[in-house]
Amino acid sequence: MQRKITIMMATLTLALPMPMLSAAAQEIDNPITWSLTTSAQPRSFKPGDKITVILTAKIEEGWHLYSPDQQPGGPIPTRIVVPADQPFKLAEPIDLPVPRSEIDPNFNLETQFYEDEATFSLPIVIAADAPAGKQEVRVNVSFQTCNGEKCLPPKHLKLTAEISIAAAEQSHQSATAQAPLKQSASADAQKTGITVGAQVPDFAFTDFDDKPRKFSEFRGKYVLLDFWATWCGPCLGDIPHLKELHEKYQTRGFEILGMDSETLGQDPENAQEAKETQARARKVAAAKGATWIHANDRTAVPVAVKTFGVESLPTKILIDPQGKIIARIKQGADLDQLLSSLLGGKQ
């Protein structure tokens, strides 16, 4: 069964990264493959005709794609948009597949998501003034995907399907019309990131109190850079354990610097939404007792991308008192072991 939505909303969890002495950041495969086709039979259409465009997401095992109806305060919903600057418009609301619903304890709310495959049907009408010849229907998709351990940053895709339009006076010609997929993603962040053992360059940031600061303020301490976001369930799930470690080792020279990554992977047109999530990040950190210093997303995200090559959340990096990278942490137990060996004997 499918259901209709009347408002089209187009639509990334945390395991601690394990000490990795490898130089490069892990590459993240794309767990969702999108395709755009038409289900119409005529090969050629006239202005005013209606067609159905099929948007399909094939989802790798273990990963989730979130419903356009996902409520605020959790993972980012899928957004599907038919751009206005083309001779094709939505004729009716999009038909959505029925999502699976579960309570996610990390967000403390119900999440609505798809597994395996999700098909969205877009009823499209060809504009009366559509030019004759080969035209492309364009559909933009923004989405986040997570599994039980990590969330990938939101992605923005532009999909096209080719359709032939006859002159208004010409009649339909019978044939099949399977529209080929053309897919272009927003440019992926370059695979960058300084390696284990490298010196971390000093960087400036603004904290949650809007105070300008520098990373060099932490020199002389072991620092865990915690790249997180409110849409990352595993990130939120890790906070209680981080609180325990902070309380246990802070007096021995250990600090956490939260790097709010709310807008990681998002396009500039989402600026207004970004402002709203910034306020939410402050509230979530306070509510969960993450009392350590946090860099706001406006100053943290450029550091995440350009300096550390962060591609998914959570990402955690442990840095020594001289400012050199000790490890990229993958599992909470690995961080426990490292801190115990480095600070366990200190009082």
C-alpha cells in the first residue's frame, strides 16, 4: 500500500571510531542507489499529458532511509522536489511507500524509515507551453542514511529522465518509454584528513556561548574531538559514556571538545534550517549533560571537512598534549583502553 502526502518534503548514528594507525580516513560506500524512470507507454507525449515518474531507492542491508514524514528532532527526512524551472509539474501529491516505524532510544522518539527498497510515484503533467523534442524531467532528492553505528551526512542528488515531446498538434505514437537514469550528486567532499601521528594545526572556533576560542587553548591536555550532530542517533547514544570518561579523567588532564556538525554535507540553500538545528544542538547538549566545550557548526564543519576529512558521524579523534593525533576511535572500549593506559596511573 502507498499513501499520499499533500506537502512535498524532500529528505544521516554513532559508534566511537577504534584506534586506527592507518593514515587515511575510512572510505564510506554509498549504501543507497537511486534511479528515475517513467512507467508510461507512449514514446512521445503532447503538452498537457500526464505521466508517472518512478523514483526508486535501493537500500543496502542494515541501512535506513528516513520517510518524508519523519517528525522533527530526529534523523533528517527525505525531501523530494520537482524544480519549478522546467516544463513539468506535479499533477497530484506524491505517492509514498508505507515506512516501518520504531522507537529509537537515542532520539527518544518514533522514527519512520525504509529498508531494502522504497519506490515513490510522482504524477507529472507536461506544461502547455512545453517545447517539442527531447526534454528531461528533473527531480532533486535530499536524504540521510544511517545504520546502527553511524550516520552519513545528508546528500543532495539531481536525477533526470528523458522524455520526447511532440508538437501540440501531433498525436501520440505508440511505443515504450523507459527513461534512462542520469544521476549527479553534489560534489563529494575531497578525501582529505590529517593522519595518525600528524600535528593538528591550530584552528579557531566559536563556542555555544558565542565566545571566540582556539584549539591551542587545550595544549598540554589529552583532547577528544567529538564530531556529532542531533540527527546522529549513535552520537547521542554515546554521550552518557563520554560523561563518565570526562568525570573520571578530567582532573588527570583529559578534555572533550564537541564539534557540532549539524550542517555536515548540507547545501547552502538549507541555511534557514541550519539556524534552527544550531539552536537544537545547544538544547540537546544541555539536556543530556554534555557540559564540555562545544564548537558551533558554523566553525566546526569547515574543520571537520577540510582538516580531518570527516565523512560520517560519529567521528572521534584523540589528540595528545603536544597536539598530535593518537588515534581515530572506532569503539568505546578502544577509547577506554587508551585513556586507561595514558591516564590510568595519574592522580
